[in-house]
Amino acid sequence: MKEDIHPTWYPNAQVICSCGATYTMGATKESIRTDVCSACHPFFTGEQRIVDSEGQVERFMRRLERREELLETDEKRLTKAQRRRRKRAVAEIVDETETEEAAGVAG
């Protein structure tokens, strides 16, 4: 068996959670910091809590707001396009009635 290939084992390593809970257990590091533990995890507590690691929630919210803005502008564009279609349709109807009246007067 090779020597000096295994990491150092710390039988009394401290695990510290962001909620303040601390645990002692064996690990390869002297102290471990974590965001969620069994004392504060939503599955065990029944609470809904958003754990933001590296701004993921904020980034998602920005993307969601941007999407809503784009949908609103698309709706505005769609209504403008519909208005144009209506104006064209009205103009075509008016042209048809004028040509029919002109044909009736001439005929």
C-alpha cells in the first residue's frame, strides 16, 4: 500500500451552517461551511425559503422581468399590425362600394 496518498482525517471537524447550527463530525477538512442543513432545509422545516447562491435568484428575476417587457412590446406591435389590417380592409371595402356605385350610375 502506498504511503502519504490519503488526506488528513480530522475526527472532530466543525460543520457550520449559515443558520447558525454547528455540528461535529469526521471529515478531511477542519471546518466546513454550508448554506443549508437539516435544521433549516425547507424539506425538514416545511417553510419555503429561497437560498440564493451566487445571485441565481436575482438573475432569474431579471430574466423574468425582461420576458414580460418583451411580451408587452409584442402585444403593442400586434395591435398596431391589426390596426393597419383593419384600415386596409376598410379602404378595400370603400373602394369596392365606390366602384359598384360608379358601375350602377354608368350602367
